[in-house]
Amino acid sequence: MTRPIALHGKQTSLLIESDGTNAPLWLYWGPRLAGALESGPDLAAQPWARGFTLDQPLRFPLFAGYGMGWFGRSAIEAHRDGRDFAFAPDRVDLAQDAHALTIVLDDSIAQIGLRLVLALDPHTDVLSFRSTVTNRANRPLQVQWLASAVLPLPPQADRVRYYAGRHASEFEEQEDRLGKATWLRENRHGITSHDCFPGAVVATPATTESGGLTFAAQLAWSGNHCQAIEWLDDGRRQWQLGVALSPGELQLAPGASHEAPEVLATCSLRGWQGTARNFHQALRQRVTWPGGAMKPRPVHLNTWEGCYFDHDEASLIELADRAAALGIERFVLDDGWFHRRDDDTSSLGDWWPDERKYPRGLRPLADHVVARGMEFGLWIEPEMVNPDSDLFRAHPDWALQLAGRPQQLSRNQLVLDLTNPAVGDYLFDTIGRAIADLPLSYLKWDHNRDLVAAGDASGRPAYRRQVLAFYALLERFRAAFPGVEIESCAGGGGRIDAGVLSRVHRFWASDCIDAQSRLSIQRGFLQFFPPELMGSHVGAQMAHTTGRSQPLDFRAAVACQGHFGVELDIGKLDQDDTGRLRDWIAFYKDWRHLLHGDVWNGSLPDGQVWHGAGSADEWLLFVYRTAPTTQRYMPDLPLRFVDEAADYAVTRIGPGRGKADPTRIAGTWLHHAGLPTPPMKAERVAIFHGRRA
Ligand code: GLA
């Protein structure tokens, strides 16, 4: 006798079938099922098309083991010197509470235990899936692959939206049709990577921006990862996500356990936007804010693209004065402040203020910033070392390396071996000393290269343990400096994931601040992460990474989608642009409570992109024209997020626009026919405010 076991969310349910002995099976993940479901379809007993099949074939296991009648990808691949390679539980223990299910699978022959915990959040419909493997034998167990999660996709799921990219071009949206070949994405960069985001959204033919079924997942991990979607014999597909292990990387001693990082997954009935909303709501609960709650996201000034390495105390004090006059609320001193750091060829590792640029240390500048009413923040890149540094000269063995192999430089730097406790202690002590007496509110924590030949002192692969040691170091800083917010940056968006999210407060989405490029980068970011965590800055008129120029209003309006900042030499702005930037900063402050609410986005034909933020009660809508129009009349923009039953007072607003009277428009009209949009030149924006009338 089998027993269906259900977990219900707000709009979704999942069902598992177990007979208490054999591998539990995946029955269902999709729209919410009503009723108690005492009797399920009993998949294990269903007939099948015979002919060259096992007499007892195995339908879709919740967590397939190798070799015991399952011909698809295994969720666990492990062995003891080539033996004990098969896995099939002969004992299954299930424990269920209202929203979670704990399943313990034991294989008494392989002497391997698995513990799976599935928790479906009833408020957000986000499923948390965790897996742990235990070596129950008295010999070591070599683990090659342990899926963090196995997710079932129904036969109608036919395409997957995912993200490729590179430095300064993150979140390049891709879409593949799912066929019978396995769809596979793998990242071996050692960090989350710019190239391969550890998640995706699977859609059905009916999926649109705001409607239709989607299935999405993301791995909460900041290192190597792998995800695969495999077609199964019944037309469904299994989706596995997990840490990509290097050869020999994971060896479990007798009695030892290994917990894989969590997967967050969600099924939505409201298309891409519903998927984003579920993730945003769930992830917001995971950010731990100094003081217990998020305060309105302060306007940043970041010195990087305005100053680069060219620091001196007097001009930075002058910059701070200008910033304060514009209404900026947080001044972040980027790269270039520490010992002999004049360019990117030296000094990483030597974390004390440059005696030439800051003869009095950083304190006078930081005090000045605070006296002007702003918070003070500082850039660091703890995990890195330049060969030209005092640190490397003293401890060349502290870099990750493999004996006899060349050490490959990237941006002239190497990666420190954080698995060596002495390295973590050095970084904590040295950086801690540099910031201890500063009135510091913020750290921008960077990581500007990939990991190559990442061997520890014993020559073993350190990739996975490096990520864990990074998390531990971050947590050590958080504990020692509880009032400090932290930004995750890795050459822009190389370390954006749900694993680091619970330890930081902001992501630098990309080193590319070109507003056109940012529209798509930010759209990708917002598919998974909430807007208040997305660092988005107004850059110089000519974007440093692309060479394109855009008007200030367009750049600022794109920066308004996230946590707003300024990253240009504000001293070089003419009077007109200075005034406009001041107005945009005031605009962002007026509206950040809506900007950091729910968000919706999409595009119209003829070169328009839109972004809405707030709630159905009150919202802001940005309509961006990215290319010149080819039409005489602009298309209307249907707003699916408004309440069809309500009337709305809609006003065109924006910095520099006088007060206008609102127009009353029926929600049903906005929802179906759409909001008329104005003709505009390219790289212009129209902003609307809507409120329930
Ligand atoms: C990386 C970051 C930039 C800046 C530089 C400093 O590229 O993404 O924002 O901090 O490093 O070197």
C-alpha cells in the first residue's frame, strides 16, 4: 500500500508517494489540489507498456539512487574505492508537520543514509529543498554528485529561460526548447560566475509575462554548480541542481555527513512576474538587517568610476561636500585607499591605509563624511592577493595553488586559500584593525577573478570548502561589526545568488552602468531577487564599459529600478545636470517605498520597455523608449498588475515636471486595453503614478 503525502502552499501543492520501504516517488508539483487526498493514484502499481522493461520498473523517484532500476540521472553518485556504488533505500522514515516533510532514506547494504527536507512556504509558495548524505560504514565514502534537489516538471513544460553572460554583461536572457536531450548548465569558475546563473525558469506554452504556469529554481550557493533537466519515460522531466564537485573533492569519513546547499523552487500560475514575486517575498525574509529591519535604502555615492585609484584626502573631502549637497546619503570609498594601491598591479592583501594618500589614516575623511550627514562605506577584496604585496612576499604559500603547476594570474592577482585558518585570521585581524576605529556603516566586498587550480596546502581541491570559508569569514565580520551592511560584488555581478544573500544587504549587479545594457541585466536580476538589493547607479554620460552616451534622465530613471546610487565625478557635471541629478535623488527618496515593493516588467513592440513597482493600490510605472519609434501612434500598455474592479487616478510625474491633475481611468481598461503611452525620442522615459481612486 502506498500513501500520498501532500504539502500545500497558497496556490501550489506537491505530492509524494511512499510505501515506507522503497524509494519514495514524485507524484506531483503544480497548482494547488483541494481536499485531503487520502487516496492517490498509486503510481507504483500503475500498468506500463511492457517490452524490454524490468518486471518492476521504477517510476520517477523523489531522489534516485544509482544502479537499482533507475536509468536516468542519479541524485546521488558515491562509492568506496569503486564499491558500494549502488543506492536504493530499504528503509524510509517520514515525518511531516504542517508545511514540511522530512524523509530519511537508509540503504543498509551500501551503508549510506540520506536525509531530505522539503518545506513549502504557505505564504510565498517557495519550496526549500535540502539534502544531506551520511556515511554509515567504517570506510571513507567518495561522493561524486549529490543533488541538492530533484524537482518534477510536467510534460507540458517545454522551454527553459536561463542566463548566460560575461563580466559587464550579466544576466543575458536565453531560452531553449526542452527536448529529449538533457539540458545541462555547469559552472566551474569557482564563484557563482557572470556566465552561468545557478537557476532558471521553466515555462509551458501558455506562459506569458503575467499568466500561465512556470516552475523555477535556484541554488543557494556561491561556487561551482550544475543543473540538468532530463526527459523521463513518462514524458515528465526531472530537474536536478547541486554543487559541481571536482574529482576527489568530497570524501566522507566514517560516520560523517555532508549537507548540500539549499535549493529554492517555486511554481507560479502567474507567469514570469508571479515567479519573481514568489522569490522576492521569500528572499526578503532571509536578509538579516542591522537593527532588525531594513531602513529605506540610502542613496550611494561610489567613488570608483569617478576617481578610480586617484585618491587624495583633500579632493575626497571636497567630493563628500558635493555629494552631501546633492542629497547623497552614503559615501562609499572604493578601491585605491590601501597601502601603495595605485593601480591593479599591486597591494591586495595589505589592508591598511595608504600612508601617502591618507597620511592621517582614513578617520578624518570618514569623520567628515559623517559630519556631512552621510554614512561611510569602504571597499575591500579580502580573498585576493597580488604577488606584488607584503602579504604575498611573507606568505607565498597562502595562495590557492597546485605544486608544480603555473599560477595563472587574473587582473594580476591570485586567490588566497581561505581553508587555511591562518589566512582567515590574518584577514579578519588586518581588515578589522583598519576599520575598527572608523565610523563605518558599509563594506563593499569584492572578488575580482575566477578560481583556477584551486588546491589547498595538501594539494586537494578546495573549491567547495573555499565557499564555506568565505561564508564563515563574512559571518565573522558580521558578528564583529553588527551595524555594518555588506555588498556582494565580484567584478560586478559575479557573486549574486541566494546563498550569499542571507549574509549581505546589496548586490552590485554589474560593472556595466550603461543604462541600455542595464535594462536587460536588471530584468534578469529581478527575475530572482528583490529590487532593494540591486545596486544600480547613475554613471557618467559616456558609459565607461560600452562607450555609449545617454541623457541623464534616462540613466537616472533606469537606476531607479533598484537601490539607487551615483558613480561619476559629480564635480565635472555642468550646472544643468547637477540640478537634474539633485532632482532625481529627491525623486528616488520620495518614491523608494514603492520602488522597493512588488515589481513587474515587460516590453512592448517598437522599442519600449516598461517597469512597474509598488502594489495594486499604488504604483509607479516607467516606460523607457530604447530605440526610435517606427510607428505613428504608440501602442497602449496593458497593466495586468492593477485591480480590474478599481478605478485609478493616474498622473504623469517625474523630476522637473510640474504638478499635473490626475486622470481617472478604470482598472479594467488599464488591465485589458492599456495605458496610452506618449511618443518619445529614443533613450527617454515617461513615468506615471497610479493610485486607487
Ligand atoms: C570591481 C568592481 C568595481 C570596482 C572595482 C575596483 O571591478 O565590480 O565596482 O569596485 O572592482 O577595483
